[in-house]
Amino acid sequence: MTYETVRQIDPAVASALTSERERQNETLAMIASENHVSQAVMEAQSSELTNNYAEGYPGGRYYGGCEYADDVEQLAIERAKELWGAEHVNVQPHSGSQANMAVLMSVLDPGDTILSLDLMHGGHLSHGHPANAAGKLYDVVQYEVDSETGRLDYAGLDELARDVEPDLVISGFSAYPREVDWEAIQESADSVGAYHLADIAHITGLVAAGEHPSPVGIADFVTGSTHKTIRSGRGGLIMCREEYADDVDAAVFPGIQGGPLMHNVAGKAVGFGEALDPEFDAYAAQVVKNAEALAETFELRGLSLVSGGTDTHLVLADLRPSHPETAGKDVEAALEEAGIVLNANTVPGESRSAFNPSGIRVGTPALTTRGFEEAEMRQVGNLIADVVDAPNDDDVIEGVSAQVDELTDAYPLYD
Ligand SMILES: *Cc1c(COP(=O)(O)O)cnc(C)c1O
């Protein structure tokens, strides 16, 4: 997009938008939750549907003029059903956090108890962090990953569930590199009569493509982000069995939202359509292969990986064993200077702080969209390791930056 009209009306915003496009074109996006959507998804997201008020659901709106909004939302719903095999889908949540809040609202009363993974261990704010609405409305007890293995401790979770007797258990994580056993968590929830919400925000695309086992049909509720590995319009979605459909829909609207962002729903419909193409399955498989190649490279370079590797789209490196003096934030800043964008992240048994943690989280969805395969990932892995070894060395950063330029030139992104 050239933003010609914006430039005429508003040069300041146009300049920022153009700079952002250049930034994305010229840097390597390795934030595990990010991706690059297609031109088609961006066009749909900037459509006239941004003007509509479409409170309600297809066929039952509170306003007129929703004929085409209905078409778009129905397409998004049908495609989502096909992608994930869900009985009921709500595509209106403005974000993954809203999707989670709506599920909690649909079955819990304030003061009920949630059992969820600690944020420091890879959980998410919306799973009941004290600063989040869920943390203020509900009693929250948190489980942790095994500090030795970095993996979910299913037996420990089961014991805790029996002890706490929660009303709802949340699974699904932001910084967990391994496959999740949804059935094991479902059994723990069942044993105490709790609901189970599986939040597949990060791995929606991997689940749709069969690269990660699906919780749909196992958990009572499945929520997701629509802009992460699934690479569609920005927002969230909720999937559930038909028996919960009315309560979930009412919790989204009028429970916590007003008019849906129909232009984003159009972006979701287009992105879901793209994901139904067999090419998307190849993409998702490559995302995982690329993460494996990255993990192997890190290990060869002496970095310690939480859980010892990955089954997904992300790698979590704990810098403490190999680089005890190096903070994640310093590595994040040095890498950004070199054109590689990722985030510092807490690791199990964190000894620094949430704001300046000891690890880095590195994801492959965006670079795989760009066309990177294992060879490029190994090159990028070595570049990251070079900077981790010498975050204050300007010559190293300059050298890495030159190689980033070559890679981004070889794999162009947006016109
Ligand atoms: C990203 C994420 C979400 C949703 O985030 P939004 O920014 O609100 O879309 C929810 N849960 C988990 C586990 C996540 O990683």
C-alpha cells in the first residue's frame, strides 16, 4: 500500500505508516506472536465495513444495512468451522483477551475460582494476572511448569486441581515450546467438575494445519487469536459445543462488546480462506521445521533451551547457564539495532524480573511467511548467537546488520 491519499490529507500519519512498512520490510520479525498478513487480508481490513454497526449476529442484527456484513461474518464462521472442526464459532471478539473474558463471563460468577498457568512460566495476562480484569473478578490459583524440565507437570496440575477444586481450568500458553496434552488437562478438569478453556492463541495456525493436536472436541471452550500463526485479520475467536453457543454469543455481545469490527471480521474471513488452501499446511509444517532448525543452531552455539527444544513455532532460550551476566533486555536491544526483532521473556525459575527477564523468546511464523527455510533459519540462529555473545560490540552488530540486509533483500515482503 502506498498511502497516497493519507499522505495528501495527513502527511504525519502517512510518514509513520510508510516508515513502518519499511521497518517490516527491512527487519527480521521474530516475535513469536507476530506474522505478516497478505495484501488481501490488509485490503479486507481497510474496507468500507469499518463504517457498519452490526450489533447482533448474522440474520439477527439490531441495525439495518447489514446484508453484506452478514455475508462476510457467515463466511468467516463457516471457514473457521472447517479449519478447526468446531460445532459453534464466534468470530467477533476484538482480541484474544476479549475472547477469554467472554468465555469466563459466560460460565463463571465473580468470585469463582480459576486455575491457570503462572505468567512467569508462559501463561497470559488474560488468564487471571492481578493487573487484568480476570484477576480482579475471579479467585486465581496458578500452576507452574516443572522447573527442571521446563515442561508442563500434568501430575502436579492434577493434584493441585483436586486440592483447589476450581470452577474452570485454563490451558494454552504464550511461551511454551512443547506440544500440549489437552486430554490430560481435560481429565483433571473433569475430576473436579470444572470447565476447561484451551487458549490456542499462538498455535491456531498449527492446530488448523494438523501440526499440533487440537483441543477442539476435548475442551469445553477453545479461544484463539486470529493474527498469530493463522495469519488472518487481527482479533480473536471462540469455539465451543452447540450447548454453550447462546451463552458464549451473549457474553461477547452484549456482555463485553458493542458493535463488532466488521472490517476485521472480513480480514478473518479472507485469512481463513487462505488457510483452507493446502499451501497453508505446507507453511505451518515449515514453521515447525524452522523452529527446530533454530533450536539446533542455538544448542550448537551453547545456548540453553527451556525444555531442551521445540515442537512448535517458538524457542525459549534461558541465557543464565551460558551467559549469566547477560540480561534478556540487553540482547533484545542489541538485536533490534542489528535488525532482528524479538522479545526478552521470563523463563521457569526466573531469577531476574518480569520487566528484565533472563530469556529470549524467538518465533518463526513471520520469517516462514517471508519464505525462509532451514538454511536461512540456521544463518539467522547464528546471527542471534553472535549478538548474544557480544551484545556491546559495535563491530559484531554492524556485521550482523549487513547480513540481515542481504536476507531481507533476498526475501522481499510488502510493495
Ligand atoms: C496473544 C495471546 C492472547 C491474546 O492476545 P490479544 O493481544 O488480546 O489478542 C491470549 N492468550 C494467549 C495465551 C496469548 O499468547
